[in-house]
Amino acid sequence: MKVVIVGGGASGLLVALWFMRTGTHADTVVIIDDAQHVGEGAAYARLNDNYLLNVRAVGMSAYIDNLAHFVDWLRNAKDYHDAEGFVPRHWYAEYLRYELAIQVQQSDVQLVIHRGVVQHIDRTSHVVTCADGKRYDADAVVMAIGNLAPQNPVRRWTTTPKRMVNWRDFRPDLVESGDTVIIVGTGLTMVDQLIALHGAGHYGQIIAISRHGYLPSPHVARQSYACPVTVDDAALPLSVLMRTMRIAIRHAQDAGVPWQAVIDSVRPHTQEIWRRWDSRTQQRFMRHIRPIWDVHRHRMAPEISLRVNQMITAGQLHVIAGRIEGYEESHHGVQIDVCTQAERQSIRGAIVINCTGPASDYVVDAVPVVQSLALQGAVIRHENGLGLLVNNVGQLVNASGEVEPWLWCIGQMRKGVDWECTAIPDIRVHAHQLVQALRINERGQ
């Protein structure tokens, strides 16, 4: 069996690792990515040594059947012994590449890594064509292209802002140390930019803007707590579910248990609850509850949270909850008009960093290969607006509503069906399920 994986970040490598563990000399896996090193993607590239994982080390194993695997690697490779700690993010890419090298030695599966960009996948022949002309025949294709770039949050005023840079392209040397920096978005991506600026010695004002002004919450020491909901509660109105959660958090805190334990207790059930909701309920959740859920669910390492709070206390970081109502650039900088509950104010800075989060329309905003598949009718959007329509094991559904048995995806693309699909504890499960389904399909042919 020949599997071509489009994308060499963490998601793609986890699929490759599981495939190689279960394969024979008759199997080949091809990883295609334009990065210099596989395993990194946008998440784990060595952009800044101060970036830390947002998941504890104990939760980052590549394998669901050996949850101590990453912790063991840290002990041996880095002399790091805290399973509950939050380690430098680029260490995880090192770990994945190390494990890939081990599988190359131990597995009979042939591995091919091609540095390039996939331009087209033919729905009939399953031939994968790269921009450099290289072609690969495939029995199965796994799309693992990761997150899309964020959309332009000021497109009402200019489609090509010259003083706005996406977070992926920002470097602290683009600004002077005393410049005022404006950040649109206040989630974990914004936190990364704060850490980068702080590490570079930036001392100017940093103004972060989002609709609600919520900052990610910190992790605390783990404690267990009885989950206050079940998957059957998915039938309840959202207002009842949220009230149940608030009551549980209040009871937990009265007992000396942090609210984080309550949120974590729900984690094993959120996937199934999400799947049981109809599209209308999912959209209501995204519109009304998601901002609050995200800051409680996707949390910062404690040491990162401490640094952010220090920047706020020192008066360097200012967070504004408001709606952008104007954008203007000049030779001297940029001005953003923001409407808050209290007033309309104008904010001036040298540059704007776009941290609004990834776009979700993989047909309109995606790389050319997805648009090519859409034109062929091989993929369609999910009706809730998040990613593409897939079945429960990640096979893509075509424009006729039928599964494409040779075409799979993993990661953010699956968010419409698999709400929890972007963190390693979820991705490794999906990678395992995907490869198991691949093997079942292979035997059935």
C-alpha cells in the first residue's frame, strides 16, 4: 500500500509513525512538505526558545498505547524529569523526528520525504502532482496541511494592509524596542507574540484588541473531579448545559478544587457531545459560548501566565474589549478605531500583528490542492462552516454526499465533525483510528 501524506507537521508525522508501526515491506509512505525539517509545522518550529507547549509533557506522547513515551524521551534526551511540566515547543519536533528515525530503522515500510508543495491531486487516478513536477501514485492520500492563515480583520477598510503582519511572519526586529505594537486577537497566538517581544527586549506599549477582551487562563496543578455532564446531556438546551457547568464550578471551588478540574473532567465527552448537536446548536455554541470556552479550555503554561500578568501590572500590556470600526495607515504608523462599551477610541501604533486565529474555510482560503479537489467535487465544506465534511474516521465526503475511500484528512480540517482535533492528545487518537481504518480498507479490497 502506498500512502501519500500532504503535510509534514506533527499531524502528518503521527499518521506516518502509526502507518510504519503496522506496515510491511510492501508498504510505502511519502511525506510531502516544503519545510526544511519535518515535524515542525507552524506549531513546533524553532521560532523562539521561550515558546512553551500548552499541554503538559505527560500528555504529549505520540502513541496512545504508551502514554509515557514523550516523558521517557525527555528524560533520556534532555535530562528533563518533570512529567507535569511545560517544555520548549521545538523539543516536540525534535522528538517526532527522533521517533521517525527509529521507525525507519525498525519498520519494513519504505519512507520517502519530498520537500515541495502539492499542487494537484487527480480524483480519478489518485496521482499527486507537486509544483516542481514530481508525481506520486497513491493508494491513499492523507491531507495534513494544518491551520490556515488568519483572515484580514480590517478588510472592510483595506484588502492589502501594509502595516499589518500575520503572526507567522512577525519578527521582533520589524519594530523598534520602544514602538507601540497593536495586536488584533487575545488568544494563545497573541501570547506567543508577547513572549517574543519581551524576549527581544521590547519595552514599548503593546495594545491587544478583541471583541471580548478575554485572555487565556493558566494551567494549575491537576486535580480530579467528577464530570457534571454526560453525552446524553447533549439533548439539553445550551443554556441548561452552561448553567450545569457554572454550578459545578461553584461547588468545586467551594470544596477547594480549581475550576480547571471541572473543565478537564468534561474533556473526554466534548467530542461526542459536539457530534450529537445539530448544526444549528453548534453554530449557537460558536456564536455565544465559544469565546468563553476557548479561554478556559486552551490554557497557558503557568510560567507564561506569570509573564503576561507582569506585563499587565507594569503597564506595558493593555487589553481592550471592542469592535474595530476603522483602520488607516500612514508613513508614520497605523491608526485603529475601536468601539468599546464605553466609548469609541483611536489607537496608534507602528505595526499591527494579526492574531485572530486560523481561517476555517478550506475551500476558499486553503492552499491550491484543496481548491483543486473542491473543483473536482471530491471535497465539500462542513455545513457549520468549520473545515471539510468527513466521516468519523477522517475520510472526506464528496459533493454527492459519498465517502471518498482513498482520501483522508487529519487536524483542523476535521473541526466541523471533530471539535477537539487540534491538540496532540486528540490528534494521536485520530491518527491511530485513521491508520486502523486504512488497514481495514486495504484488507477489504
